Amino acid sequence: MTTARDLAIVALEVARNRSLEQGDLSLALAGAELLDLVDAGAIALDDDRIVPGPQAATGDRLLDEATTSLVRQEPYETVEDWLWRRGSELAAAYVDDLEKIGLTTRRRGGRLPLLSGRTVPVDSPARSGAEERRASGEPVLAALAAAAGVDDKEPEFDENLVGEAATTVLAAVGDAVMELEAVRQRRAIESSAFDNVWRGGV
């Protein structure tokens, strides 16, 4: 199993009891994909630039899709740009993919399964492996889960434990999630101000 799939599975477990922000999870999944691609030798990081390696199948449909979408001309794409581009609707893509390969089942009803808890993991070695990895506190998955709101704690990671590439990606994911939250807050304030004006308030 990949880090991205492990993250998606543990997120679905948490979403059975409380809602998650799809945007945060999508950004974290895009970061997880980068780290999976580093591990597979499909990319390397040059500072914050994603340098593609030889194109080869990874055996994972969504990772292969990610590999195909890499920018292969210089100057290569930055990690930040990748997170925003690849992360668009990525949480929903993982929910669909997990269902297609039989790792989840869908309860009836609900238009947004990830937010409503309608899609749940089935008992499988993949689910057990993801849960064991989360329970062990493995630093990369723990940091991604925290950034995605899966765990109620600040994302923490030690560069000496996770390595330079993971540190770069995890820091970028944290920054992107904070930026997205700032956008949400700004929109909420603007919406509240509009409602006040609409009601004749000040």
C-alpha cells in the first residue's frame, strides 16, 4: 500500500464519526503522492522543484496518473504548485478508487460520501495495515494525517527521522493547508458582512 492510500483509508475511518475538510485532505493526499513517487524512484526533489525520473508504471492507478501528469520540462514544477494542481478534488478521486478496488463500501444516501461518512472501509489487510501504521505514529503518515485534520494535533516531524525530501513536502503541505484555511476564513467574513448588509445591518 502507498502512503496516499493509507491516508485515504484512515481518513475514511475518522469520517465515520466527524466530517473532514475535503480541501485539506486533498492537499495532504497530493503531498503523500509525491513522497510515494520519491520512494518509487519516479521523481527526485531539487530544493522545492520536482524533477521527473524515467516514466514507469508503479502498479497503482492513481500514482500512475500522477506520474503521467508530471511537468517534464524545465523549470520543473514546484512542490507548492503541484499540491494545488494535483490536489484539486483528489480526496474524491481516492474515495472512488478505493471503492472500485473493493477496499470500501458505500452506505445508501449522501451526496458527499467523504464528508457524510457514507463510504466506509471494509475489513481487509489494507485497512489493517493503514490502521497499524497510524497507531505506530510513523512520522510521515502522522504529519500528513495531522495536516488533513484526521488527527487533532499539530503536524510535527523531525527532519532527521523523515529525510530532506519528506521535510520539504510536509512543510509545503502544512503551508498550503494554512493558506486554504485563511481563504475559508476570509470568505466566511465576507459572507457574514454581505448577510448583514442584506438584512439592513451595518
